[in-house]
Amino acid sequence: MTPSDRKPEEPRKTSFLATLAAVFWSFVGLRRSKDYEKDVTGLNPVYVVIAGLLGVAIFVGVLIAVVKMVVP
């Protein structure tokens, strides 16, 4: 079997929880290049959008809660 006869491997799709973790680390700004390469090939774009919107909603909610606690 020659290398040209092999079928290219399908990228393995990651779970929604793994996508949440990748989006969280993206919000923080810390990501290893090895993990980034894995994310590029395996993340489901729909999961990324949903996780991003969820992350933004949580971030805004935390900001509003902090402001309400600080400002009487």
C-alpha cells in the first residue's frame, strides 16, 4: 500500500464541552500551539458560535453583577 493509496483521515470532531474549554481559553488569551492546531481541525463551527455567545452572556452577566455590588 503506497502513501497515495491511503484515505485521508477524517478530522475527529470534539464534544461541546471541549469546545467550551477552547472558547474559554480563547477569552483568556492563553492557548498552546499544539492545542490550537487540534482545535482548528476538530472544532465544530456551530458549537464555537454557541459557546462564544454563551461565554459573552456569562461575561456580561458577571460585569453587571459586579457593578451592582459596587454601586449602591
